Amino acid sequence: MKLICSKSNLLNGVQIVSRAVPNKTTMSILECILIDASNGLITLTANDMDLGIETVIEGEILEKGLIALDAKIFLEIVRKLPDSSIRIETDASYKTIITCEKAKFTLMGKSGEDFSYLPVVEKEESISISQFTLKEMVRQTIFSIADNDNNKLMTGELFEINGDELKLVSSDGHRISIRKIQLRETYAPKKVIVPGKTLNEVSRILPGGADSFLTIYFTSKHIVFEFENTVVVSRLIEGEYFNIDRMLSSDYETKVRVNKKEFLNCIDRATLLTREGDRKPIVINISDAGMALRIESALGSMNEDIDIEKQGRDLMIGFNPKFLIDALRVIDEEEVDLYMVNPKAPCFIKNEDKGYIYLILPVSLVANYAGRQ
């Protein structure tokens, strides 16, 4: 194989597919990136058997062929080469020579025939969505997936299509994030659970243009994202996502409208007094006089008052401050509405058309802590 391409094209392609290279594996071939120039295109592929990414880059093929190169070494070499044309040559023993101006590297590759190509997926059921919209939906929900495998379903997000509505749902058992948008067309109902890792990687490599669209294909076991010259194929998480509708009550005893930035900054300041791993709640006391926030820890205490618009009963309630911060950071509105029933019931942060809903479970306040005013 012999080919020539610009550093920028090669680096961009290698960076895209490297996101599907596993950190740990017993199969050394999966630690590689496949360069395939056997069919008139320069195609780069990486595959960890759960997530696979393939992208096509521009360049000149002087001699057809394919080679698998160690992903980490190859990426670092390309990254540090001069901004010029890069030439890649291989021989029958898989020895690979990479040259750029006066720099020359020699690597031992592996047979491309041994590489695990992306699975062939039937492209029947699909939707089209703006790249920017999908990136935003993932950004506004991904933070509340579970970060361990104790409950596999919670390490992914529910993709639910109902007519012209797409809904993404994530939960770690202590909170739920929901984001809904209207699609340009109407589609058949569909529910799948997409791994959080897949959504994170797709979101990172999507260019994200508001006028650029991607196509998402669904099967019973896989989801495929196609955009630009890139294809991402991922296994789905098997199982049925829990029924969130029964938790989404519209009843409330207390409603608060507050300036989002002021509320977020106040909670952020309060966390200065907590160490990583601390479970100190932020106590929120709501009354006609306003909203008083308080936190106490071994490092000290903080009290701050915020002006609010209040409807309903007075209420004192506690939350994990991180859960509030995560939700508030991804909301774009200047003001947010909080809906609460009592100190033990979930708090809802949502807008009027329910385009976003964040459910956060409160923290139980012990009597001697909650009793301090």
C-alpha cells in the first residue's frame, strides 16, 4: 500500500476513529486503526466490538492495500509531524514507513485481514436530525446516566420516537433528565437504549452545524449514526427502560421562579465548603421573604438569600448540590421554575412546554441539622 495525504486530513480522521479504540483489551488487533486503501477510498476504522467508527479522508492512493497500525503510536506520530504531506508505505511483511518532509518513522503493522470490520446493519428504520440539536440534547441529559455497571440500563439513554417527537431520557436512580424536540417528519414509534459512551463519542466528533443533518438508523441490536464522511455503529443495551411516566406528576404545593444564573452561582459558592466525596446537602428554605440557602460542613458554613417569585406553601428541603448544578448548567433560559410537593418528594425543574424536565430526589435532613434556622 502506498498513499499520500495532508497532515490535517489524516490527523482529523485518526482522531475521529481513535474514540472507538478500547483502553484495555485482550485482542491486540483491536488496539489498532485500520487503514484501508483497497477500494479507491482511504478509509480509517477502529472497533472495540461494542462501538465502531469509520471515516473516509481525502488523499492520493498510489498503490492499493490495507494495514492495521497501533492506534496510540500512530496518533502521536501524526500529531507531531510537520504540517505537510504525509506518505505511508507498507510491504508484504507489514513494515510501514511514514515520511513527512525530513521525518521518517518505521512501524511494524498487522495484517488488515485480521481486523474486525464494522457489522453490516440493515438501514431500514431511520430518522434525520440536526447535528446541533442532537449535540444539545446529549449535552443536556448525558450527565445523569449511571457511572457504574450495577444497573446496565442506567449506563445508557432512552431514545424514544413517537410520531414527530424525539425524547431522550437518562437516570442514575437519584435524578432523571428528559429532553424533547419536534422532528421535521413523522416516524413510526421506536424505543431503544443507547450506551452513554456511544452518545459521548458521537457528540464529540459531530461538527454540530445547525444546518447540517445526520441520519440515525435503528435495528433491534444496533444504532448507526451517519454524517459527513463518518459512520458510527454501536450495540444497543438490551432490556426495557423503566417507566418514567408514573413519576412525572404535575401536582405541586410550592412553585418557585428564580434567576438561573444567580441560583447556580449561589450553589456553586456553597460547594467551596465541601470536599470531594462529602454528602453535605444544601438546605433550601422557601418562604414569602425569599429563598434562603445554607450549607454546613467540617470546613465551615454558608448562608445566602435569593429573591424569588413564589406560589404556594413555605417549604424547607435539601438536595445534593451537584445534582442541582448539573441540571442548571445545561438550561439556557434566564429564569427557571421549580415545582415541589414536600421535603421527601422529587423536585421538578421544567419549562412550560416540557421541552426539558429534570427530576431530582431530595436528601433527607436529620432533625438537628434541619432544625437550625
